[in-house]
Amino acid sequence: MSFDIENALQILEHEVQNYQVPVVDLIAVQTRDPFKVLVATILSARTKDEVTAQAASRLFAQAATPQALAGLDESTLQKLIYPVGFYKNKAGYLAALPGALEKNFASKVPDEIDQLVTLPGVGRKTANLVRAIAFHKPAICVDTHVHRIMNIWGYVQTKNPLETEMALREKLPEQYWIRVNSLLVAFGQGTCRPVGPHCERCVLASFCPRIGVTPRKLRALPKGQDAPNLLETTAIKRMISWNVNGLRAVAKNGFTEIVRDLAPDILALQEIKAVPEQLPDSVREMAGFTAYFHPAQKKGYSGVATYSRIPADTVQHGIGDPRFDEEGRVLTLEFADFYFVNCYFPNSRHDLSRLDLKQEFNLAVQAFVKGLAIRKSVVICGDFNVAHTERDLANPAANVKNAGFTPEERQWMDVYTHEGWIDTFRAYNQEPGRYSWWSYRSNARERNIGWRIDYFFVDPASRARMVGADILDDIPGSDHCPVVLDFR
């Protein structure tokens, strides 16, 4: 049965009128200046709209033209646009932008996709958005919301946003090309969320096929109880793991709001690079959670933290090996019927100087969780710092001898899975092209040149307790994105 795309988009035109408007649309209402639309779009990548709007306003007050922008140095630009995501990289793009425009386009923003993508910081998504909003010319801007929702509807069957764009160019009626991004971004943020979509109130519920969707579980509270989201009140626990690459940094960029929107029952963070005393109160004692920390002894290095909506029965810091425990790599919470193990595996380093140490850590953790699994279910999650198979990174041939994809590391993963431990994401999704880490270089995330190195595993006996798993690759704030497991 084919999906009625025209009916769906017409319904959404009315539905999203009271939703938050994407920031580039707001700027488009104020101006059709291609330069301002381009700059705002560059700023908006992996940044909350309200942060983008404030940064754009500060920047345009001093640099509303390419010529004025050329007069600001990179340090000044960083201060003006902070705290947008990856503000240092974006300041570099903006500093280079006037020169690129002058050299190739007579200081005017071009309107062709192939020309726009030659500009600093501009990928296909940005190029399509600028062409559509600034020039009102046919373009299909496909971000993760458009890609995800179009696949949920079954209107396309694609593996990544680029494939979705190409497929939509073939079949989506052209009158919807410009509007589809704004509609689905608003709808994806407000109702059809990546985690816990509000299917129970969706205006498309009567005919949406919900392909690959795990709907939000409504939690019935005990009579007279008004505290939200207690683990005891639901059979399904939403678990999220995220390497934040510096908790103090992500705390400045909407971390608590992201957690609120994701609504986890248990949240595991890796590479926090901080001790609790260095964190703001809103993060150290996040509302609704009990927080557990296992920082490294070395300042600004490694460390893990776990937040839970109810206190754990017991807590274990480390695995009993000082070499690893001093680096704050493993934190285990025990609950009534399962163990939750938050783990940050060492990186074997560019020169592989820590490969042997990492392999020792791998085996030590493997033995540790096997011992736990004798008593009750085990969920182990975190940054494993290895892509298991060729499906788990964009360029396997070029990385076969590199850290994170060496034969030794992959062989350990083979042994681990052959023992029956379940890679929960692969239990639901066998397709390549889904990654959890991207280099900060060369617009790797925009181009989806990434690695899947963040995992949830469960012990062999607990397969029936798995409900769903996913990668939340549209969540900003780090070079990693969160991964999720719904566990019964």
C-alpha cells in the first residue's frame, strides 16, 4: 500500500503552524538576503535554534555583508558566535567565506548546488536550504528528520540523507520540495521525535505505517504519585549512552535540554573529562536523576558518569585493576533484576602504542561482565572504540590497520559476539551507513563519513528483554551521538 504523501504534507501544513519555526525560516521571514541565509544556515548545524538565532543576531550587527565579515578576525568571530555547536570550526569557515565568495563568485552567493558546496562549511543539506530559502528555487533539503520520517512512512527506502535526497528528487511532487524540510523538521522536533515519538497524538496515526518505530511508552504513575518517570512505573526502560567528549563543554550547549527531550530512564556518559565539583549544579545534580560519577585521577581526561531515575541498589567503581580504574573507565549500577555497566574503552592510539593495553582491558571487562551475568541480566554500554565490521565505518579499506579497526580489536569483538553477547543495534538494523562518531575534520558528519563505535550489548540470556535500539545521529553537542536501548 503506497503512502499518501500529498495528504500527509497538507495535514502537516496545518499541524505545525503552532510548532517552533526552524531558525532559518525565521531569518527568511526577516530577509531574503542570500548572504544572511547562508551564514545562519552554517551556524545552525548541530545547534539549537534559539542559540543560532542569538548568535546570528550578534554577528549580523557587526557583519551584515561579505565585505564586513572580511574585516573580522577568527578570534572575534569565535566570541560573536559562541556557544553554537563547533563554534571554532564555524568561525574558521566564516573567516574563509568572504575570500571564497570574492574569488569565485564576485562576492555574491551562488544559487546552484554544485557551486554552493564549494564554499567553506557548506554541504548538500546547507546548499539545498540556501537555494530554497534565499532564492526560492527548487531544492530538497534533507536532514536527518526528513530522512528518518520519509523512511518511517515507507515513502522511500534509503540508507542515508543523500540517498533520500536523490530518491525524493525522482518521486516527490516539485511543489513540496522547498517546504518539505521545514515541515518535517518542525514535525520531527515536536511529535515524530527520534526517541519516544508521540504516536498516541500524531495527526497521521490513522495511516502512518510506523516502519521501524518504537513509540513512546506512556507511564502510569501510582495512585497519588506525581513524580515523573520512575523506573518502577514502567515495564520498559529507556537507556541512552553518549560519549560527550567533555561534560563541561556540552553543559554550555543545551545538555540538560537535550536530556529532557530524550527522556531517558538511565543515561550513561563517557569521556566526561571532569570531576563533579567542576560541573554546574544543573548537571551535577540533574533534576529527576540520581547521579553517579567515576572520574579519572588525571584532570581533564577520560571518566564516566551515569544518571538514573531511581537510586541503584549497589554501585561499583572500576573492575579491580588500578591501571584502568585510575582512568575512570567502568561504572556499574546494580538494580533488582539487572546490572547496568557504563564503559569507556581505551583508544589504541594512532601509532597503536596502546593496542596491547586495550586488548588487556577488553578481556578484563569481558570476564567482569560474564561474572555478573551468572547472577542476573547485564546491559553493558559505552564507547568501545572499535568498529566491528566493514558495515560499521564509511571507509573500511583505508582503515584496516588504523586504531579502532585493527584485526586484533575486531577479532576480540568476534569472540565477544560468538559467546552470545548481543549487539542490540544490529539485532534490529543490518544496514550500513549508520554511525555514532565522526571526525571534526572535512565536514565528516555532514557527509556521514563516520564510524559506529558506541554500543549497547546484553548478555545471551536477556535477548527477550530487548524492545528496540537506535542511533540518534541528529543529536548535536559532541563528535559522538547518543545510542539508545529500550529494555524490558
